[in-house]
Amino acid sequence: EISKHTMTVESVVPVSSSQIRTIQKKLNRLFPITYTQATINPYILGGLRIKVGDIVLDYSVRNKLNQVTETILNG
């Protein structure tokens, strides 16, 4: 039950507590968030990857590169 209300923010660099609060405020309109955590993930190359429960909002550079690669390969 806790994981459904947990927001995890992944980034390449540390995210400040004020940035976390801003993200949480905006997402609270869509998801009831009661717990937040931030993690460092160099794999994403840049941007943010936000997870709330089973929902993933991927604004990472890695995701954009994967989208471009798929577009090129699929024509």
C-alpha cells in the first residue's frame, strides 16, 4: 500500500528538497503522494525519471535517445 503513494525521483545529479516539493505539488493533483525519495541514476544520462506507484513518467535523455532510435529503425 505504501508503494502506491511513494514518489521516486531519479536523476543524474542530486535533486534539492525544494525541487522535490515542487514536483510533488504538481503531481499531487493526479496522485496521492505521502512519501518521497530521490535517487541518483547515471544510466538515464540526464533529465528526470519519476515513479509513483506503477506509473512511470520518463523525461530522461536515455528515454529520448531510445525513442529516436526506434523511430529511425522503424522508418
